[in-house]
Amino acid sequence: MEDQGTQDAAIFLMSLGEEEAAEVFKHLSPKEVQKLGETIANMRSVTRERVDQVIGKFTDEAASHSLLVSDTNNYVKAVLKRALGDDKASLLIDRIMQGSDVSGIESLKWMDPVSIAELLRNEHPQIMAAILVHLESDLTAGVLKQLPDRQRNEVMLRIATLEGIQPTALNDLNEVLYKVLAGGDKIRKTSLGGVQTAADIINMMGTQIETAVIESIRTLDAELAQRIMDKMFTFEDLLKMDNKSIQMALKEVSTDSLVIALKGSSTELREHILANMSARAAEGLRDDLESRGPVRLSEVENQQKEILKIVRRLSDEGLIVIGGGGDDSFV
């Protein structure tokens, strides 16, 4: 199912023309560029009415916002210096602005996992951990898959115990990257490590590697391993979701993706999913599952990961609840 917001954005960008659209793309993340690019590429024709609707929606939205300050960074610095003096203000400014100059890390976001692994494999595990936590979890997981088991496990342990990065340390990381990269643009900072970040990354690795990493961490710190596992959400954990949440998640999942994902699931989970579909849809899914031939394990895991991404997004948006089954029946 195509995301309505992405379609609207694609239509609006096409209405701007090439030069203006290119300027907008400069301010987007790699994933946003890819998603919008794919949507535009697949869009064959749009009615004039739809274009007018999208432009009108944008105009109304833009009119409801007002730009208070053109350069917020300089504004904060100026206000703090007036209020506290240069010395005290400088201490606070360092904390407030931390992560604002990590342009080298941004370059990694446009690279594939194999290339990133090659660039970083000779760095100290602590340096690798501090850099990788700035990337999206699926990209970091892809990088870690390219590393030898021992190095991967050591980096994951350090990610799980990382609580934050000082501004001066971020500058050092940038210098490390500038030695192996030509440079970069802006950074859209993400999570800076910890148990949840470790769990998110491990979730993206696949069952075999996931188990090995957890067991390695357990040998060093059993409590930490358990905390990570408590934060992880696997495909089988869909059983813990109440019926209403399952039904909402299913609306966002394509039938083909669901069929492949369920090929590697337990009978209990499969029945739980079928019970939350209409009788007609459930019958069609059963037929598809029976007629579908053998599927590669890697393909099954990839589709399960995609569904889990949807579930986590809906959970983050407060639209569904992960865990704690309920009695809501299908309506």
C-alpha cells in the first residue's frame, strides 16, 4: 500500500520542476530520497484535480507556520552569551550544539554496508560503535554482518553499553572519518547507543547471527544480554499483540509479503494472523500459503523484518500496542 504522504510529496516535487525539486532533495535523508525517487519513478499519470489538491494542501500547511528565527543556532548562542557571559555560555553551547558538526558521518549514510565495513574494519571497536550508532539500525546491522564474529560481537557489546557521546568526542570521530572519506554534508543525528539501539540493530541481523551475538554478550554480561533481549521484538512476538493492533498492522502489509513471512512462522502465529482477517481474506491467504512453493530462508527473514518495521512504526506513532493480548474481535 502506497503511503499517502509520500505520494503527495512526490506530486508536489514534480509540480515544482527539476531545479527546485533538486534543491529540496538536498535537505532529505538517503532513505527519504530513495523512497521519494521510487514513488516518482512509479507514478505514470496524475489528474489535474489531484495536483491542485496537493498544492492547495501544501499552501494551507505553509500558511499555518511562521518562521520566528532564520538562524536558530546563532540566536541561541547570542541569547546565552547576553544572559550568562561568554565563559558560562560556551559550556552550555557545547552541550546544546553537540552533534551539529559531524558531517563526515553523513557520508556513510549514502554508502552500502560492504563499503562501510571495509572503511571501518581496522578502527578500534569503541570508535566503530560510536560511529555506527549514528546510522539507521538496518544499515548498521548490514555493516556488522560483514565483520568477523569476534569483531562484530565486541562492537555490539560497546554499542549496548554506550550512553552518549561528548561534543569533543564527536569532533574526534569526524577526524577519523575524514582520513578515509572525501567529506560529507549535513548530519541528521540519530540514537546514540544504549540497550534499545543494540536491540534494534540485532533485530535486523537475522536469526542465526542474532543468536550468536546475544550469546557472546551473555558470556561477558548476562544481565546486559537479558536487558537487550527484553527490548527486542521478533516476528513470533506478534502473538503478544492484541487483535485490534494486529488488524491495524495487517492493513499496511501486502498479501505477498505476509505469505512469504508466514512461511517461516509457527502454526500458532499463523492462526493468530488468520483469526484477525475477514473470512474471505483468511481463505485467500490459506490458499496462497498452500500453493506457494519453497521459499529461501533469507527471503522469509527479509519479509519478516519489513513487517516488523511497520509494526514498530505504528507502535512509535501510538497507533498500536506491542505486547499484552486483548479480546477485541474482528469487525
